[in-house]
Amino acid sequence: MEAGVGRGMGSGTGEKIERKQRRKCCMDKDILIQYEDMREEIKDIRRRIERIEKEINHLEKLIVADTVKGTRRDGTYGAIKITGIPSPALERKRKAAEKYRDMLQEKEAELLELTCQVEAYIETIPKSELRTMFRFYYIDNMPWWKVAQAMNRTFPKKRRKYTEESCKKRNQRFFENVPPCPEEIC
């Protein structure tokens, strides 16, 4: 009876390792695309915060004036000039900026997690040369022509020099040879 219990425990652990390996294998270009999209989303949120802060600075400098009828300080009735800053609009902008800052903080935390996943995926690539190229392109966000220059600096003794097209083609060929992830596993 104890032997049956032992076998059950062993196969459960084996299944966990196997599922983990399949999950690792199943990460594909989608994680890299998601990573790029998240970076662009963060840039957009930063632009929005910057725009709102400019509007806040403008509103803080803006003095609005209006005239109303009422009793003056000296007790007479007539037109009174009121000046001040537009505080309701200013408060709305400050709240919006705060919401965007909170959103930015959440997205940056997600991006950090995604960066770890992308790094883990790149580490599964067997060739060091491809890993380096992918880090330059996907992590460091270099355009392909800069990737080619960086690769030529990194591997100066290569007989064939890297070009923008050769780097793109190697990327394309790599993803053509990666088997698609079965849906039930992911």
C-alpha cells in the first residue's frame, strides 16, 4: 500500500515539472509583442501626465475675473469685480493626473514582471548569438540597424558582418522554426 502512495507522489512531481517545461516552451513571439505594446502604453501614459501637468501649470498661472452685483465692503450696492484661479477645473486636472500616476505605477510593475518573462524566454534560445541579438532588439529597444552595429561590435571577429537585413532575417527564421503552442497547455 505504501508503494502505491510513493508512486502517486512521484508522478505528481513529474507532471508539475513537465507542465512547467511545456509552459516555458510555449512562450513565443506573443510575449515579445506584448512586452513592446506595454512599453508603448507606458509612454502614452507618461505623455498624458505631461500634458495634464502643463495644463495644470497654465491654470495655476491663469487668473480669471468676473463682475457680479452685490454689497461692497463699504456697504454700498453695485458691481463687484472677483478674481481668482479656476479651482474646480484645477482640481479636476489634479485628480486626473493622480489617476494617471497610479495607472503608470501599476503598468510599470506589470512591465517589470513582463521583462522578467521576456528575459526568461530569451534565455531558452539555444544560440548565444541569437540571445544577444534578441536582447538588443526586444529588451534594449534598438532598431535593426543599431542591432547590426551592436552585434558587429560584440562579435568583431565574425567573417560576415551583420546588416540590418541579416538581423531581421535571423529573427524571422527563428520564429518560423519555433513550434506553435498547443492551446490546451497555455
